[in-house]
Amino acid sequence: MSLGPLMIDLAGTSVSAEEYELLRHPLVGGVILFTRNFAGPDELTALVSAIHAARTPPLIVAVDQEGGRVQRFRPGFSRLPPARRIGHEFDLDARAGLNLARSLGWLMAAELRAHGVDISFAPCVDLDYGLSEVVGDRAFHASPDAVGQLAVAWMHGMRDAGMAATAKHFPGHGAVVADSHLTLPIDRRSLADLAPDLAPYRRLVANGLPAIMAAHVLFLAVDPAPASLSGRWIRDVLRGDLMFQGVVFADDLSMGGAAAAYGDVVTRGRQALAAGCDMLPVCNNRASVIELLEHLDVEPQPASSMRLVRLHGRASPGRAELAMSAEWLRARELLAQSAAAPPLTLDAGTNT
């Protein structure tokens, strides 16, 4: 059985009998975990193992573990700073900032891989325009060049730990005020004016970016559909202009930004797949998952399935072995140094 295009969630810290049936459905290809699924490191390992054992090839297990505000697993895991902290260090010393980005990308990925988690949806490469509260300190920097350099370093750190990076939120969520979790943000800039937002993606793609997540943001001057549901953005710009060959995730189809764009969840799912998305997360809405499984009629896409299989994490040491490694100790030391640094503010205009 190949991996299907839906990524679903679970209710608790173990897989129920009903959920096992959902995981075995041919349209399902992955599971996204949240804080409610985390009872502790040992329990996480058991949960991920149960998900992977549900079928062959194993489902992809994902989580949002960027750091800062967006870190689902905390007890027993290193408390990662928001990306903006790394941007501050880059301003003080570019080489040290890049080293910190790579080290923390490795630390985040290595700890997750020690428990079997395949991917974390990171890094966030939105630019810090000082407008989007939902992005805020999740952005590395206001400078496209700085974001590109830091994101590549973070991606390489994840790769060193055996995990594929997922850059988000393509083509950019930083220049809109509205939160796409609640409503559909509208960015009225032309494609030419979006060049700064696309610059980090160009650099990441040139360095072998494995996956991206498309935003529920509407760019009216480019296409009448939001980027996550737009063939113009995914097929023409991302795969055509940027020559991206990896996996394309839509952002969560249950979010308000998606619901505001098109009608029911099945219509949104069909639109996203037709636009070129490989996988569609559907979170915190079991009714929508059931509706998609019953009514999403899609033909198998061998190329998409092959791309998805490549997201499985590489074999990695367990947590006890990891905690004794020199790499983990060095990364923890850098993390402690960054946490002890004085607080700074990153102004979108001066980058100070």
C-alpha cells in the first residue's frame, strides 16, 4: 500500500481501535502529533512505534517543533528559542549565528528522531515585516538574505540528524496582519514585489530543500486562489520557476483561511491536490477527516507517493545514547549560551 495524501491527527496518547482503522485507510499517509498526544518521552516513543507499525510503508509522523511558542513536546526535550533569537545572534556575529542555527536545527531533529518522529514542520522562513502576530518571533529576520542563510543552516542541521526540513509558509505569511488559522489573509502585492519573500526559498531549493508547506494566503495580483490551493503558485512558480522537486504540504485544511477560500473540506482537498500538493494535513476536526475518507475520490499519484516515502527519518540513536554524545552536549552548551544572552528587539527597518 502506498502512502495516501491525507495527514490526520489522534485524540490522545495512544491509538484507539477506531483510529487504527483510520490509519489503515489508503488515503492516509501521515499523522501529525500535538501536545495532547505527549505524556512523556517514553510514551511518545511507544505512540510513534504503534503508528509506524500500523501499515507498510510506515506512515509519516510529524510535529510542529520549531521552538519558542511553537514547540509541542517540552518535558524531556530541550527548550528551543524562537527563531528571532537566532537572528539576533546573526546580527552580532554572522558566523556564530549560522553555527547556532545549524546546531539548534540538529538538536531539535536529533531529539525527535531519538523517539522515532520523522519530520518537524520547520524552519519558518517568513520575513519579519513586523505585521503578522501569528508569525512574530517565529521569523529569523527581516532581511531575505539573513533568513536564507539561517534557514539553510537550520536545514543542514536537521539533515545531519537524519530529518528532512519543511520550509513554511510558502510564498510568505509575514506581510499580512490576519491570522490564517482564523480567516483568509489577503496580500495585494504583485509577483515582482514578492521577490524578497521568495528569495529564501530559492536558496533553500538550490541547497536541496526536501519539503515546503504552502500558506492559506491569497495573493490577489497573482491568482484568485490562496497559495495552498493554487496551481499558479505550486506548479508554475514553485515547481516551474524555483524548480522545486520535493514534497508540497498544504497548511491545515481545517484552518479558517482554507475554509474561507472554498466550501466544504472535500472541495478544498480536491483543489489542493489538483494544484499540486502532495499531502494535506487535516487537524482537530475528526468529522472532516471522515468526510474526506468517504468522499475524496483521487487517483493514485506514484510520483507523489515516492516523494512522500523519502520523508521518512534516517536511523538514529536512542535518547540515552544521544544524551551521551559529544554533539548533543555541544548543542546544549550553545543553547544555554543563547538563552543567557540579553534580550534584544529585532526592528524590521534597522535589524538591530
